Amino acid sequence: MTTVAIMGMQWGDEGKGKITHLLSEQAVHIARAQGGNNAGHTVVDRGQEYRFHLIPSGILFPHTKCYIGGGTVIDPASLLEETLGLVKHGVQYVNRLYISPYAHLILPYHRLIDQLAEKQKGGSAVGTTGRGIGPCYADKANRCGLRIADLLSESFPDRLKATLELKNRELQGLYGHEPLALEPILTEYRGYAKRLAPLVGPVEEMLYRAGKKGERILFEGAQGALLDNTFGTYPFVTSSCTLAGGVCSGLGVGPSAIAQVLGVAKVYTTRVGNGPFPTELSGEEMALFPDHRASREIGTTTGRKRRMGWLDIPLLRHTAMLNGVTHLALMKLDILDQLDEVKICVGYKHLNHFPPTVEELAQVHPIYETLPGWKTSTQNVQVYNELPSQAKKIIRRIEELCELPVALISVGPDREKTIWLEPFFQ
Ligand code: GDP
Ligand code: IMO
Ligand code: MG
């Protein structure tokens, strides 16, 4: 097994960053296929915390090479800030981090339109990260986007001028916003072009050659399956393909390049942003998780408190199908340590498929199984057999209900707080 796609199975923030960092110790290449700086991936390594938005979480190991694929959208200011963060931590990234020229460029009008559109939607807002992701992907689909390749080309000023005329009409007509001036954007982006140029490389070819040589490649997913632009809880979704299929279209690799799909899921569910959430905790139940900071359920990108709910098996079965998941990574078991009882939603009343509309999903009645808790810390457990028997029962129940093997269980943010059931890359 030489390639693994690490995919979020819920609404994002499952712990993909931790798993990618963990597996990257044994890998050579780590690539992001989609999304932008809406993502926030946290890595904790021997007590030191790192946050990534666009740079793959494998960058911390000096032997790795990391790639930002053609299917991503890049906000240069944010990416350059991330590179400065690496330097601050003594991580050298030159000749290790490569950007595809096909990636699209986030421009100031994308951020502005994202925020203005959300405001205009009022009560039906998506709750986006406000990073301009949706408007940038919309321009890509509408064939009026600008790419990294365009940023580096001599025709960039002309292209930007033409696009900005279009965007200014949108800003004024739809949102009553004053037009943006060309020159300051040009000057700002010329500066970015100079700084980004040394990082731009033939990502697609590099990955192809690595695959031919049988070198280990990780594909780091961003967001989660239910934020997928096609199969997620539309319209409360992001604007890219967040499924394993998106790895192929976003990196220019064929489906045969993905050997294993590791589906990352918390042993409960969270969601940040708006939209239906069948197993969301009631106000009373929220008292079971009193401290969002302690349970690390505050958004990495926007600092919003994540909505919390019980594990939803119909959801996981659905997203395992959409991703072709081969193994599960079960995250954050330790967060349930002190509960008297743990609930798992095992089905939706009178429904045997995952509903395609948010109206239907908002009305499902979850059927719960209640299992006794274990009331003891799992944070220092290193091998499966040492887990409390009630915790093991829940894990086996999840495997049975999802019809998938659990490859690893995570019991803390640090890389070392991981219990392996099936070796990956070993
Ligand atoms: P991602 O977007 O999927 O990479 O996930 P995030 O990094 O946004 O959110 C997951 C949060 O949970 C981060 O703060 C992680 O450090 C933390 N985390 C990951 N795994 C565990 C775990 O097993 N236990 C605990 N307590 N925290 C974890
Ligand atoms: P990671 O990779 C959780 C959510 C936003 C909003 C919706 C659309 O850390 O798991 P967008 O700005 O993408 O147009 O917002 O998607 N969202 C995420 N939620 N984790 C993420 O990334 C997310 N990226 C976007 O909150 O509901
Ligand atoms: Mg996150």
C-alpha cells in the first residue's frame, strides 16, 4: 500500500491534520487537492501546536515534499503568512513545497462578495468562513477566474482589468458597494507573484513520477463529505469536491493512484456553520460538553464554537460509500471519557437512505442506542487491549454498523496519542 487518501467523513474538523501529520512520518509526498484557507488543520507534535490552512500537514517532517494542487484556490496573502509561520518554527520549505500553476487565485473581490452575499442572505446565510472560497470557485466554473499561471504571466494586468470591470458591476449592482480600484490590487498581487514564483512547479508530473516509483503519497482531504458541493447538505456546503473523487480531479491523478481511503470521523459529530444536523445535542445535553476550548471544538480558521452532536451512523455509512472508504480513523475518544452514557444514532425513523434535501434532513428522527460510558481517562492508553471494555464495545459496534475496519483510534491531540489497530505504511 503506497498511497492513502485521508478524507473527512462528517462536516469537517474530524482531525485530518493530526492523521496526515502522523502518517507523513512514513510517507514522502503529501498533497492537497481542493479547498483553500477555509480549512484549518491542527497538528500537535510533542506539545507544540501548528495550524495549517493550505499547506499540507506533512510539511513538519523535513524528509517530505508537499503539494498544493490545481483544484485548490489560493489566497496568496494567507499562504505567504503560513510560510512565515513555518520559518518561525524553523521549518524550511523551499524545494519542498510546490504549487500547481492550475490553482485558482483568490482576489479581494472574492472575499468581499463572499461576505456581502452572506450578509444579504440574512437568516438563510450558509455561515461561510468569509475567505472568498465560493465566489472564487464560481468564477472558475464560469470561466472568468484567474490562476496562478495567469498571475505569473505578462497578460495578468490585462486579464485582471477585464475581470475587475465585471466584478465591479456585480459589487455595485447587486450589493451597492463602491467599485474596487485596479492599481492597488495589481501592485499587491505583483508582489505576491514575485514571492510565489519560486514555489510554482509541475505538481501533476511530480506526483505521477512519484507514483511510478512506488513512493508513498498521502492525499490530505479538506472539509468533510457533507460539505461536498454535490453530495453534501446543499446549499449549506463548501464549493469544492471534498470526496476521494476530488483527489483525482484536484491533483490530476487517475483513480488507480489511490490505494486506500482512510475515512476520518470523530466518535461524535460536530458542525461549524449553518444547516441541518440530525443528532445535534439539545441545550440540556450541551452541559455534557461544557468547555469547547478543552475539547478543542473551537474552529481553527474562524474561532467559532462548533455545534456538537452524537455519532450519526446513517451519515457515516453514507459518506463511507461516497468516498469508497477502506478503513476508519476514529478520533477524539477521550472527549467521551467522563460521560455516564454515550449515545449513537443507528438509524433514522422510517428512512433507509440518507435524504438529499436539507428540508428532509432537518426533519429526520434519529433512533439512538444508549451505551454505558467508561468514566475513566483513555488519554494514556497506547494499545487497544488496555482500553476500558465499554470503549472497546463502542468501537466494535461502530465497525459492525459501518461494515468497515477501524485502523486507528485517537485519544488526544498529540501525534503520540494514537492507538493502532491496523498498521498503515509499516
Ligand atoms: P481537521 O480540520 O480535520 O484537521 O481538524 P481540526 O484540526 O480543525 O480539529 C480537530 C481538533 O481536535 C484539533 O484541535 C486537534 O488538535 C484536536 N484533536 C485531534 N484528535 C484529537 C483527539 O483524539 N483528542 C482530542 N482531545 N483532540 C484531538
Ligand atoms: P477543515 O478542512 C469545517 C464550512 C463553513 C461553512 C461552509 C461553507 O478544517 O475540516 P466556505 O467558506 O467553505 O464557503 O464555507 O463550509 N467549512 C468548514 N467547516 N471545517 C472546514 O475545513 C471547513 N471549511 C469550510 O463553516 O459552513
Ligand atoms: Mg479544521
